[in-house]
Amino acid sequence: MARRRERRLSAAETLKRQKDGDDSVSQVGEPYSDRRLISIFVIFFIVIPAVSIVVYKVKFADQVIQTESSIRHKGIIKTDINFQEILNEHSKNSENSSTRHYDYPVLAYITPWNSKGYDMAKIFNSKFTHLSPVWYDLKSSQGSGLVLEGRHNADKGWIQELRSRGNALILPRVVLEAIPGELLKKKKLREKAIDLIVTECKEMEYDGIVLESWSRWAAYGILHDPDLRKMALKFIKQLGDAFHSTSSPRNHEQHMQFMYVVGPPHSEKLQIYDFGPEDLQFLKDSVDGFSLMTYDFSNPQNPGPNAPLKWIDFTLKLLLGSSNNIDSNLARKVLLGINFYGNDFAISGDSGGGGGGAITGRDYLALLQKHKPTINWDKESGEHLFMYRDNKKMKHAVFYPTLMSILLRLENARLWGIGISIWEIGQGLDYFFDLFLFSVFWMKGVLVNIQRLQVKYLLCSVATHLTCNLGLSHSLRHDQEASHPNIPRVKQAVARIDYTATSA
């Protein structure tokens, strides 16, 4: 009996000890778990960023020094810019106009009605891979059926000077103004259109063309018809194949290039008339670049930003899918549209607003000089804007690009692995071109400003660079909302800021 009791006592003591032990382990485990979480936090959010910045500074030290000494607008790539800084610095572009560090294609448009673009193209030729003067229209004609107009706009002397200064390819823009129903349904007209365009490129020794037709076809209702839509895509493919079977006038070992202009979707769900990912896949082997018009988000009836960042990302996500898993070769053919123009919207008055329109850099500078406004940063769209009252006391909202807003879009494009198309270089400010001098995040001044900038997309960009460059997971790259935020043309951009209009 005594032995059994001893065994029972021993068993009871064992259970008690086990229980006490479990309690002690639990008490010890909790702080251990806390320490582990703290360690993980420190490693990922303090150590890795610090090491990455050191690596960047060592690896790109020469580039940082060169950039800071060459650009004269040091310290004004920021959100809290004031009008006087812009007036003082806008014309002080870098003396180094030939260096280009932006690794993806850059297409720049030039228009005859903004002659400054012709000069900018000559000065900054090497910053671009492609230059597209807006010269040609293909129109319907009663006699021959089709006529290609625009050769009178062509300037051979300008082209010759461009080619003596750099290697940018010359691809004039051609707009299809011809009646689309006739053009697409008649084989002879399609063949004639292709022959007219390719022959003009041979005779004028262009490197190819940029074609714009999708928006015209949508306006005619062609893209609402499934059969005509297929014909339209086949025509684009046929034209692209014709260029790819034609040798370049400057290098017979290479073919001519063909780029195509596409618009952004009109709603959060692709419609039949929208250019979508299946169209991109169908044309990818016949088209060398897709000039994506990611601007004109707002208009006088719905004033707001020119190109909100969320809308840009949404558009890219529709076309390319998740930025974590895209075809890099296909992505490189997509050229993100960046506007060098702005908008001056009338938002109050006897008529209730709804007026105004596009402005160039010259117009913008005149407004700054006259009204001396307070410039505000809209972090939701990633754009600067200011308010003023005109002589009739009508309130205006002005959205125009700044160094910071352009920089954000350049970095966004680089994260997606896509190129850039600029509409258009005659409308911008001179120091905009310095942003194409360097890989955008290697500047000390910008890194300082990033710490102050509370914009989700910029923070995601930094996080991506800090992780991806150390071989870590790409999961931080563009951690976006799963669905479109349903931006209703962003009148809110005007309402978000407490504007105090500054009169002249």
C-alpha cells in the first residue's frame, strides 16, 4: 500500500511539475515571441533599408555626384515647391544634354503648332529613343479613294540635324482620318493605305511611323461591331508586318519600326471598344511600341488631375496584369504616356464653371508670375495644383506637371518595366528634360524628399527597390487594391484642399 501511495504521490507531483513547467515555458515563450517579432521588424524595416542605401551610395556614388553637380535645380524636386522656385529654375537645364541613363524606350512627340519642340528635340536628342513629329493624315478621297497629306510639314534639314546629333529614330505620326467602314471592308483600300504609308517612309527616309486610329474608330462606332473590330486589328497587324519586312533606310540589317497609339479604358470594366490585353497579345509581334495615352483623365466639365497615379496603375494592370508576373518583353513595348502640358479649369462663376482647357509651359509661367499662388500637393493623384481668381472673380484650378509629379511617373514606369511617351516636348519646361539624365532614385536630394513624402505609391516603389535589389521577394512590388477604386473623374481633387485663391 505504501508503495502504491508513493507511486500515486509521485504521479501527482509529476503532473504538478509538468503543469508548473508549462506555465514557466509559456511565461518564457511570450517574451521570446515578442523579441522574435521585434527582430524581424528591425531586420526588414531598418537593417535592410540601411544596408540597401549604403550599397546604392557605394555602387552609384559617381552617378550621384555627377547628377548633383550637373543639374541646377538641386533641392526643388519636392512636394512643397513654391512659385518663385519654379520661375527661378525652370530654364536652367543641365549642360549635359547628351547623356541618357533611362534604360527603357522614350518616345517624344513634336507638334508644328508648338515650334519649341523642334528645338528641344535637337538639344536633347540623345535622351530619346524615338521622335515623332505630328505631320501626316490619311484621308478619304473621291478620286483615288485615299490620300496621304502632310509632306509639306516635313523638314528634311531638321531631320538631318537630328541624325547628326544623336541616334533617336524618326517616326512621324500618321492619323487615319479615312472613313473606317470603307477602308476596313475593302481589300484594295487597305492595301493602298499600306502602300501609301510605307512608300512615304521609303522616299522620306523615315525609320517608321506612329499610327493613331483606335480613338477615331471608336468615335465612328466601328469597334462596337465584333466583325469590324477584328478587321481593324488585322489591318494594324498587316501594316506592322509590312514595316517589319521593309529595311530601315539607315541600316539595311534592321527593319522599319511601327508604333501604335492606344487609349486608356473608359471604365473599370473593359468595354468592347476599349483596347485590352487580348489586343495587346494579338499585335505584339507586329508592333514595336504601344503609345499609351495615360493623360486627359479630367476635362472642363469634370475638373481634376491630368493623370492620377491610381488610375495609371489601374490601366497598366488591365493591360499587363499584376506587376509581379508580367512578360517583360511585352511590357517593354508599352510606353506610359506623360503629359508635358497642363489644364486651367474654371470651377466657379455665373455659369457654374465648366470652362478652361489645356495650357503650355509658357502659359503656366505667366500665371505664376501674375498671381503668385500657393502651390498645393494632392497626394491622392500625385500632382501639384494651385488656385487663382481671374479679372471676373471666377475661380480657376490649374494642374500642371512638376519635377516631382513627373519623377513619380518615371519611377512607376521603371517599376513596371515599361517605356515612356511624352505629349509633347514643346509644351514643357526646360528642366523637365534633366529627369531623363539619370536612373531616378539615385539622387541624394530626392532620397531626402522621399522620407517626407507620404504617398503610398512612392513608398511602395522605395520598398520594392530595397528588397528586389537584395534578391528578396517581389511581393512588395505594387501592393495595390484588388479592384479599381472607382474614381468618379476626381472632382474631389479640387475639394480636398482648402484653397484660398490669390488674386492678382
